[in-house]
Amino acid sequence: MARPTQNRRDYPRMARVNTLLREIIGEELERIDDDRFDLITVTAVACEADLRRAVVSYDNLRGEEADEALLKALAEHRPRLQAAVGRQARLKRTPELVFEPDLVLRSAARIEDVLRGLDPPRAADE
């Protein structure tokens, strides 16, 4: 039997909204001519169900040292990013964007570094 194709309605509305917001914000960040955004990636967006607020998680290749400068730059450009969301997304209300570094990715990288530093397991007969 043929497998049914997945359409847009196969996953919840808020997941679709979060994906849409992540794409819009990522594309708009590429268009902004600011050197502080050269190595930034929008990793996730978590929008509240009432569309009042959306937490935008990001990561950058410069690490934690660049977080303060990036948060300041994102705060400066937040009105432009929200305007882009308002123009491109067909939503009842444009959510307020709140930016935060993606700590999950940083924790995962730290754990991976620790695991790589461990000695490999020894064979039982050694």
C-alpha cells in the first residue's frame, strides 16, 4: 500500500508558526548589513499560543564571549525583525521577539568535548 504523503496539516499549528518565524527571522538577519551577525544561526523559535511573545534561540561560532554584543545588536534590530514577521506571516498578531542564546547546543558541545577526552575502553583480556 502506498504511504500517504505528508501535508502541511500533519503537525500542530504552533509548530508550523515556529518554523515560519525561524525562517523569516533567519532570512532577515542575512539581509541586515551588520558584521555582528556574520556567524549567527537561528536554531529555534518558541512562540506562545496566544502569539504575544516568541523566544528566539540563536547560536554563534564566536561562543559565549560574543553573546553580550549579539544581544545588543539583536535588540537594536528587533523592530526591523518584528516588522518583517508582520509583513510576511499571516498571523492575527505579531509576537514580541525575545532573543536568548541556545544553551542546549552549548551544553551538548561541552559534553561531546568531555566524552572525546575520555580514554577509550580497554579490552577484557588486556
